Amino acid sequence: MNKTLKIFLGLLSFSLIGFAQAEVDLVRNGKPQADIVIAEAPPRAAKLAAIELQEYIFKISGAKLPVVIAPGKDIPAHIYVGKSAYTDKLKITDEGLKYGAFRMVSGGDYLVLIGHDKDYVPPEFAPRNSKDVERWDERTGDKWVNPVTGWQGRYSSAAGINDYDERGSLNAVYEFLRNLSVRWYMSGDLGEVVPEKKTIAIAPLDKTVRPDFPYRDLGNYSPAFWYGTRDAILYRLRIGLDPSPACVSDDWPHGLINVHGRKETKEAHPEYYALYDGKRAIGVSGAGYPCLSSTGLFQSAVNYARAVFDIYPDKPTVGMMPQDAYISLCQCELCKGKDTPGRGWDGVMSDYVWDFVNRVAIEVYKTHPDRKIVNASYGSYVLPPDKVDKFSPNVMVVVPMARDPATREKLLKIRKEFAEKVAPGNMISGGHYLHSRTNIVTAGMPVYFPHLIAEDLHALKGLSQGEFIELSQGYGESIGDMHAPIFNHLNVYVTARYYWDADQDIDALLGEYYEKFYGPAAKEMKVFIEYSEANWPLMKAKPEPIDKAFELLEKARRVAGDTVYGKRIDLMIDFVQPMKYLREKLAKGRKGVPQAFAAERKSTEIKMDGSLDEPFWKDVPAYELKDLVTGKPPVSKTTFQVVWGDDRSIIFGIRCEDADMKGLKITTTRNEDANIFNGDVVELQIETPAHAYYQIVLNAAGALIDLDRKTGIDSNWSSEAKLAAYSGDTFWSVEIRIPASDWQEGGLDPLKKINGKKPEAGAPWYFNVNRTRQRGKEVECSAFSPTGEMNFHVPLKFGELIVK
């Protein structure tokens, strides 16, 4: 080849490369160079996508691109949003773009932003009125709740879109805008970052984007579509959240209620409901608690699932999760022995509940093998069942999130064990985001956990279909917007971005966030958020971490100055103000709480028969309980005495006066049976300098349940207490001896005994004695140290215990 030809081919190659890489101007020097083309009758999501694209290009450049249904002849470039005759002509389709996936493709004079878009149409029998319910009953032949009742709350008139609308093209528009450096960190104008560019040009582009998790639901308690503000709804859309009803139906939480929740079912089939204290739990918590040994209920559940799948052929799942607070075994003969109290609080009902779910799934699999039966690892059935080696291939498990450092290792183990039992892909995760529900302790607390979010979602990629997050609105917040947006937005934003790319660098994502959202205060806000991420658990117990958090935040505010960044930090300062109340409480300590003094005795001198009329209790101070809320004398008097035994045990003698002993409500005679909470009980909460705290619940039958409350509810701990009960004509009483141990003793076992030395003036124990007396709908609660609220678990109100 001669030299001239080589130069020519080289120039030709260069010119072709230059042509292939030529940019297309959409805006030049603030002037429109393109139009936005949509179909003549576009789906709602495509129409909103065009509006959003037009608005943000105007915000960026000042140029307003026209939205048209046909490309303009004198317009240099065209942006095709969503499927239309023009994208068909270009042979760019939405084929295979499921769960919000999209394509971005450019050519010589065009840009295509396309995904699958489809307006959600409420299915047949979706209840709008009583006639629809009648038609549903006629179609099914039974009295079940229609699982699609929530469709009405998914449409936003403010945003003009339904949460169930398929919206791939809208996701494509948002990704395109992100490529132009637009960011949505928080709802509202203050939460967005928009660059200024007078010229917007696109380089050659051909990219398909699919989410790593198809199911991306910011579920309960966040702004529902029907009442959420436009800003709140658009924020959810802009960060790519999507309930993906083609992946997981939204009726899975407590879905078994749909089988037995109707009034007609309660009247016709009382045997479907759990037996507690000789009565069927038909009205408990509204829908009633089921008896999972009932053959009638089982068959009804199978028939219900089959009917739903037949009527709604596009519905992928049916929920079989029991009612909330389902913690105690039905007491009928059929259920006897089906709980597993030896597995602790998290597993006492696991074999019972999961066996029922699996049996239903086995039957449904015979007729609908492509559909799923869903239940969650939850409450008293968090642990996977021991007696089910492998679930039916159509069982889908909702595993708990592992984003709390205190419980992470335990939950990861549970997740691993479930993964070994379910078919590949039959898993989603769900749960509350930490402290999104504010209370007196956690109000205003900056509970950040972005690194755990990233770590957890990275580990779930390929195992889980996605997530259901319960983000509560808290108290005093506008119900139309996200709860505490200035705080919650970071956790939510990181989560949403990781749903789409679970392999990205979390520190790079956060670095960009600090820079763009906090500007000159980026460094200071990074320090504040990282400090909060590492130390928020300590803020619940000590004033010093709270002081440090305020110090760091105030420093960031000074650096930010009178700017938009300062305004954002002002919102954060407002959010954390309630922590000052907690800080005062912590600094004050337990000043003003009542004191009790334990006498010292030889432990061998007590008879342990439940009666308190023996010499062992002579001259031991007695203390009375007061009304839990008001602090006034209760109707039914309760007294207690306390002794420190020479065998290093704490011994309580408690006497409960009761004028109606015939009506005494004893709901169990077994230890570790959660049914105990449904009856008359006495509770002890005990905090030692080494451990906060323990809970022991006992009744007049001499049954007890003991729990370690340090990191939640752990019934694997055993107090190894000895308990005796006695009943008289007008009272019942108990004696309970609880051994204590500490490191000096050697062989300290965290799952046995109370961890603590003898309570003395320099190192007291803190405790409470509580009583619950139930007679029908009347419940009387009393305490040694009243908490001021209908809640026994207020550690700062525990009284002081000293041996004297």
C-alpha cells in the first residue's frame, strides 16, 4: 500500500470516528435545538416524563423545549420519550425492559429515552362499592377479603400518576438528567441540585439499565400516592422507587387476614380462630387470631389463593402472613405441643406458622406452580422452622433487614438459614428503618447507617427480589410529605441508588453527596454524619455523644453561611432539637425515682411456697405499687418485699390483692408461653450496672417467661429463677428467687442468671415491679415507679434498689 493511500485511509478513519462521536446539541447558548416527542396518546408515565424533562432542561439552561406529538421539520434534533411510531421507525423498542428498566440511545439527530410504560387499570372486582363486594363474593363463592383493595390509594392527582403505572421511560429521563449532574437528595426545591449549563449536548449513547432489585417499595407510612404532596411523590419517582406489582403483590403483609377477616367468616366458622383461656380469639386485633391447626381454615386458605390467582392471572403472589402480634399458641387440643418454646422468643411459633404456610403452598403449587405464597420472618416466627428442611418451590420468604449493628450478625445468620430452605430468588427483605418512628428516646436522633445499607444490599444482590421499607411519618409531621425529610432522605437516597446498582462505591456516592448538598460545609457535615453513624446508639444512653453531635452540627452551620447550604443545615438543626430533652434526662439521671431497700437473709431460710406469712419476710420493708400513669393508689393493692440472699440471689415476695379471685385470669400454666401476657401478671424489670435490662413475667399459676431486653426481645436467656405461687380468698402471692453472678464468680454465662454484683449504694440496681390486672375490657396497670405512660418499659423511670 502506497504512502498516499495510507494517509487517505487514516484521514477517512479519523473522520468516521469523529462522525460517530459527534455530539448532538439539545440546547445551544440558552436556545432550544430540540423538541420532545411523545406518542399521540401516551401513558401517564411517558407524559410525566416529557414534562419533567422539559422542566429540568429549562432549569438547567433557560431553554424551554416544546413537547410535541410529531418531530418539528425545522428543529435540528429530537428527543423521543417513550414508545411512539417514531421509535418504532428507528427500531428502538421497549422489549425486555421489565421492572422499570430502560434504554438511552442517540443517533445523528435524535435521543431516545424509552422503557416499558403502561397505565395501571384496576382489575375486575376491585371494590369501589358494596356491589363490587357482592360480585366478588359471587365469583369466589366464599366470604374472603379482596386482596386488591389498596389500588385506590396508589393514584396521585397531584402528580398525575399511579404508583402501579409501569414507568420505564420516566426512569430513563431521570437517569439522563442525572448524567447532566441533576441530583434529588430530598423532596422539594431545597432538596435538589441543578447545575447551570447554557449548552446541553449529548455524546453518542447506547445504554440499557436494569435495576439490581425489581421490587423497590418505600411501603407503609411514607406518603401514600392519594394524599402525598406533589414534591413527595415526585421525589419517590425521581430516585427510582417502584412497588413493581408484577414482581410482588402488595397484599403480602398479614395477608392471611384476607382469609378469615370478614364478619361473615367469624360468625360461620369460630373454629378458624385460636382458643385462648377457653374463648375463641375472633375479635382480637380486629381480624382475630387464627388456629393454624384448623382443617377448615387450611382448606379455605388454599381455596382463597387459587381463586385469587384464577381471577387475577397477572398477580404474582398471595400473602399468608398471620395477624400482627401473633405471639402465642392456640390452646386447643389440635395445637397442643406445636410451639417450640425452647427456641426462644424469635422461634417459639416458627414451626407452627411456617408449617402452615408451607402446607398451603404445596397444595397451591399443584394448580399454580408459577405463583408464590409469601410469609415474613417476623415476631415469634423470625427463625426458620426446624421441621421443614426445604420449602415448597413456591414459598417466598420476607427476611429481616440487617442494618442495625446491634442485631446484624443474628439477622445475617437467620437470612442464611432461610436461603438454604427456599428456592433461588424466592426472597425479599423488609422492615422498619431505624427510628423512623420517633418517641421520647429517639426523637430527633440522627440515626444514619449508609454504610450498612450499602453492605447489606450488596450482599443481597442475586438473592433477593427487593425490599419493603416501612418509613413512618412520626409525630407532628405533615402526612403529605416524607417523615423528617432532612434526616431520612440520606438513608432513603442511598437505599434507592443501591437498588439500581448494588456494586457501586458507597464512599464515592457519599463524597458526591456531601459536596453537592452541603457545599462549603461538606467536610463538616461529613464529620457530623460519620460521627452520628458510629455513635447514635450511645446517644440513647449518654449525654456526651449528644453534646458532640450538636457541636459538630453547629460548626457546619457556621461554615455554610447565609446560603442554600446553610438553610439545609438549619433544617437538620431543627430536627435534632428534641434530643435536648433526652440529654437533660440523661444528665439528670434517675434523680427523683423511688428507692427500695433489700434486707439480707440466708437463702436456706425461705420455704418457697408462695406464701409470705413466714418468719423469712418479717421486718423486711414492704412497698406499694401505684397507678402506672397517674401515680395514684390503684383499685387493687399490690405490695412487694425484696431480700438479698447469702447465695447471691435476689428474692422478691409479691402480694396482689384481688376482690374477684374467681375472675382471676390465668392464661397459661407453662413456662416460656407468650399466652401469659393475655392474663393477670406481675412483671419485674431489672437493670444492673453490667446489664440493661432483664424482664421476668409471672402469674398466679407459677408460670413465667424471662427475657433479655438488651438488644430487643431475647428469650434464649434464662433467669434460672425458682418460683412458687399461692392463692388465698382475696389475694394471690408469689415468691421468686433469681440467682445473680458476675465475672468474679468465674464462668459467667450471658444466657443464664442476672449479671450483676450485690446492689450497693455506690453501684445500685435499677428496677421496677409492675402488675397487670384484667377483667374483660377493663385493664388496671400499676408500678412501683410509675412511668407516666401506658408502658412498663421506660428504663429512666426504674426505681433504685440497694441492699441495706
